[in-house]
Amino acid sequence: MAKLITTLLLIVFYYPLAAQDTTQQIVPGRKNDPQHFKKPYVILISADGFRYDYADKYPAPNLRRLRRKGVQASSMLPSFPSVTFPNHYTLATGLYPSHHGLVYNQFYDRQKQQTYAVGNRAVVEDGSWYGGTPLWVLAEKNRMLSASYHFVGTEAPIQNAYPTYWYRYNETTDIQFRISKVVEWLQLPEDKRPHFISFYFPEADHAGHRYGPDSKQTADAVAYVDKYTGELVKKVSALGLPVNFVFVSDHGMGTVDTVTRINIAAMVDTSRFIIRGGNVILHLYAKDSSAIQPAYTALKEKENGFRVYMPDETPAQWHYRKSDDHFGRFGDIIVVPEYPKVLSSYTGGISPGAHGFDPALKEMHASFYAWGPQIKKRKRITSFENVHVYPFICRILGLTPPAEIDGDGNVLEAIYYPRPGN
């Protein structure tokens, strides 16, 4: 069991590196509807783990200059749990994780009798795991082309649709090559040019986990993101197109207790449960319902540095209760640590940085900056939830979001120009 938990703890930190395919994937036969030719463009840049204060904590000249031209939020609240896959897909769909189905970086689906895990290419590329209508799918349904140099969900045929141009995940690809592809996409003829593009940086998250958010390595990662965001913007801006940039992160990063060990596996009869999750949440799926109450009672009696919930007991503001679980993917028992502690049942060292905790915790807050011809100038706004990014981008692109999203287009209405140049 210790080996299993070790695996769970490790895979939630990083995207898989197994797939090293550098071939551009192109869906043939697609063209922009002529009604979209003169519409604006959006490049959604995600810097994984780029905490709300990183651009100031480790002065990032390009990002600070660019946000001054447009809008800066005090912070952006991730959704619970504040981890990578759920929150990227929330940004993409405007739905809370419990509503779009990616309830953690690793979880079990009883109906499928399968585990979703970020390191499993077969499930990551299986569109049946993903609910909602991601931005690229919405665009393609409206005959507006999209492209992605990495984003959660773009490698799967969600509603039988991929972005028109996309790449399988590969962190080893040279950053200059990735930037050049974005420029090339925007140099295509109008009928072949994507109006929505996603782009991804993993560096700040990796450094924050391995060395902690206060480390030199994290400062270097911030400098890297800043440098190449500046280069991307410079090269795109030279094209003279009405491109709007939205720079976000999926979550923040906190310094955690690397000494205290909370071994949940030692507190329950693991033979009676399927256990999935990681160091900031565990879902216990009972093989027989008779095991639920005894295990819950036993864990409640041992609560010390962690909290134990039935799925209908979690804090309402998490949107993570049984009634929220649209895909039936919650465990029968949910265990979460109390910050700064993490769950750990193996003998190796505990990484000094982690996220996934209550989104209200300031260390978990993410970044949000936006600039471009449809973004108002020199504005600062208060913190808001990340579900609202989706309808904001839809409005820039002139797309009507689905009615069932959790995001509210009115939340960011004040930072948006209805037409370029107004």
C-alpha cells in the first residue's frame, strides 16, 4: 500500500513526459466561417503554479509592463481542489470540477471501473472523461478555428472535436519552436487562421514543488515565464492583428510541513477500499457500503492535522458536495489535510511546495492579467473565481457560452470593450 500511495503522491505534481511526439496534429477540411474573419483573437497563456504574487515577489518586467497596459486582478481564486487538471479544465469550460468531471488529478469512476490519472495517456486522450464544452470545442462548433500548444483536454476528442491545430504534450520541445508555431498559425490565410489559441508554461509549478515557492529556482522559473511571455507578445504584436492576451495560472503554491507524516492508509482497512488521490486529498471508494461508516468513525477519531468528510459534509463554498458530483466520481469518504500539512505514507522526503488546499487560502490564489484591443486600459480589479474567465473569453470572441456554465459573464464585464478600439 505504501508503494501505491507513493505513486499517487508523485503523479499529481507533474504532467507526464512519456509522450514525446513533436508532430503537429491538424484536423483536415476545416475553415473559418467568413463571419469570423474580422473578429478579434485570443491567446490564453497558462503559467502553471504562477502564484498571484510571483510577478512582484520575483520582479517580472515584461508581465508587469503588459498588465499595466490592461487589467490586473488582485488575485484569482482557483476551484477546489486547487490542482492542475481540474483547474485548467475549469478555465476551459467555466464549470467547477465537480460539474465538469475532473474532480482531481487522479480519481476513480465506478461506472467505468477505471482510474483517471494524469500520467495515463490512454485516459487523458479519452474524450468520454471530460464534461462541459471547452473553449476550443465551442469555437469549432461555431466554425471558428482554434489551436493549442498544450492545455488540459486538447488531446482528447471532447464531443468528438479537437482543436484544428494541436500538439501532444511534450515539455522537451524548444520554447522558441513553440512560439514560432503560434506566430505561424496567425500568419495563415484568414480562412485557416485560428482565433482562439492556448499556450502553456509548466516551469513555475515544477520549481515550486521541488524547491518551494521561496526558492531561487522558483525565482528563475518566474524569470523564464516572464522572458518568453514577453517574446511571444512581441512577435505576435508585430503581425498587426487584433490579438488579446489573457495570462492566467491554475493555482498558487504554498510552503508545507516536510516533517509531519499523516498516513491515512495506516488508519483504515485498505483491503475494503479503492484509494485514489494524492498528498492534498484522498478519495476512499468502498468496495462494500458496510465499510463506510466504521472507516469514517475511525478516521474522525484520529483527526489531527487533517479533516474527514462524507461527500455531503464538505464546505459549501467548495462546490464539492454529493449534490455537486455530476459524474459520481467522489469517494464515499474524503480526506484533506489542514495547511501546511500534507498526506504522506511513504518514507521518502516530502516536497517543500504543494497546492490543492482550500481556495480561500491566499497561497493558493492564482494570477490573472489581460491586455489587448478589447481589454480596458490600466485597470485593477478585485479577486474573483476562475469560473468567470470562460464567459469573458467567449464575449471577446463573439461566441455565446452554453447556458449551464457556472461562470457569470457579468463579473468581468467592466474590463471588456464590445468592439476593438472603443
